[in-house]
Amino acid sequence: MVMPVEKGKTNWFTVIPAGDVNNTIKQDSSGTVVPAVAGGDIVWNYSKGSGEGTLFQDGKVWKMNGFRGGSLNDGKDITLGVRARLF
């Protein structure tokens, strides 16, 4: 198939505005988990029935949720952060 020449009047590409991308990332995020360096293991508890869970380390709890209600869109992203060490 040959595309017709439109002399610059037609855009064959769609550019998604950065604001839309950033809003989607914010809506899909459960936040950042920043573990303590000397806090030990991170324990993950998850209920397949409710789709909800927690990450736990040394008294700190982070809530999360995954697949629930038959919709993959209900799952949220978790970012594992790192504490900076200043020397």
C-alpha cells in the first residue's frame, strides 16, 4: 500500500502528551518501598482472594494490591528504592 502524499497536512503519528503518561504512572503506583539497610528480610504477605497484601520489614509496613475483581488494571506497581549512603 502506498500512502498518499498530503503535503504536510496529515500526521501519521500520534504523540502522547507527557502529562498523560505521568498521570498514568501515578495512578498505577502503590508508592516506593525503601527498606532499611540493616532491617533484615522483607516479608511479603498476599491474599489471592482479596488481591491485597503487605510488605513488612523491621516494624515498617507497605500496602500493595495485585490482581483482583477480574481486572488486570487493579494491580499496582511497587518501586523498590534504595537509601543513599553519605560518606
